[in-house]
Amino acid sequence: MRKSGAIRTAAATVVCGALAMSLTGCGGSGHPRAKGGGNGGAGGTAAAPHGTAPDRVPGIGDRLWRQVPAATRQVVAVYGAGPNSPDATVRLFTRQGSGWHQERSWPAHNGRNGWTADHHEGDQRTPVGVFTLSDAGGVLADPGARLPYTRSASFQAPHSWNKNSWHDFDYVIAIDHNRVRGTSPEDPTRPEGQHKGGSIWLHMDHGSGTSACVSQSEDAMRYLLRTLDPRLHPVVVMGDARDLAA
């Protein structure tokens, strides 16, 4: 078993690694050419009574909230602007006592075609649901991550992609959709089959929708890496804001 926050060694074969990333990174389909974009839409519900914290993350309805593990004390909530929109807002919540407190909020992007409850390889949509967050990595040195962090040059996005996307994988956090927990985000194993997609990550933003990942600024990624703590059982709850509230 690896210690929390330990840096795992990884092969740094740039040429082969870059080729693998072009096949498996961010949903397995590569990134689109950047076409602009916008800041994310807001999600949430009415505020709790003055002086109290809500007993669940705002904007998350019963259907998904029941899937959040009882031990979870950190939630990354991704509120999509619309079912077919690539724009989103990421908010980090921490449980303190019986209430949930928002720590940070950032504009973000999701799949260029929006969201889906039945993600498949190449659909350019981000899967809706509740997923654990177990492993991290990237091209850059560990910024002080609490999650196990794999640094490797093989995360480098191919330079055949639009230049805006070259730094997408400088920092990544694996979303545990169709992957093996406790491995590098680059691990290509797909327990549910290749057709169900994989390599769904939180990663750095290039200004427009992704292949299936959720992207935000470098500052946001550094904050999440330094804050998400495996002892607090972090999860991401993500989807179109209206679907999240169901």
C-alpha cells in the first residue's frame, strides 16, 4: 500500500508516453481544437438559515446525494451550465461538524457536447455521477499533493494538438470512472471495457470544452491538489446543474 502523498516513480519515455496520451488522455479521444468558450454557469439551492451551514452540498438532490459515501468530508461539485453546454462551475466543499462549507469556486469546462448518464468512448460528453478521487499526477513536479502523485513526462500532451492544449496535463487528478484506484492516472486498465471510456480527469483548462474531462485554471488545480486529502474520502459530484438537483 502506498503512503498518502508519496510520489510514485514512473517511466518517462516522452515519445511513447506522448503517443499513449494521445490515445487515452481525457476520455480517450484527444482534445478538440480550441474554439473559445466562456466562464461556467452557477449551480446551487437556496441558502441555509442565517448562521448555519447546509446539511448537504447545495444543488445536489436526493438521487445523487445518496451515493456520496458517509465517510466523505470533501466534495468537488461540478455544476454544468446546461445538458449540452461545455461550461461549468467547480466548487469545493468541506464538511465541518454537521454542515457543508464552500471553500472555493472556479469557472471550468466539461465535455464539448455537454453531459451524459451513459458515457461511451468518443461521445465528447462528461459522465454524470458521484466518483471517488484517489490519484493524481502530471508533467510538473508534485506541488504538495496529499493524494498519491505520479510525475512523468509521458503526461505531456502531443504537440500535434492545438497549442492551447499543450499544458492540459501539467496537473491532473483522476476521476474514478472505469479505472483502477490506487494506480497512476495514466493506467489504461478499463474494468468496464474500453467502450465505456476512461482517463476522465480534472486537469488544467485550455479555454473551451474537453473530450470528457473537467478543466479549470492552474491555480485551481494547485489548490485542489494541496487540499484534497485521502483521509477525508474526497469525491466529485458532477453533471448539468438541473440534473444534479433531481
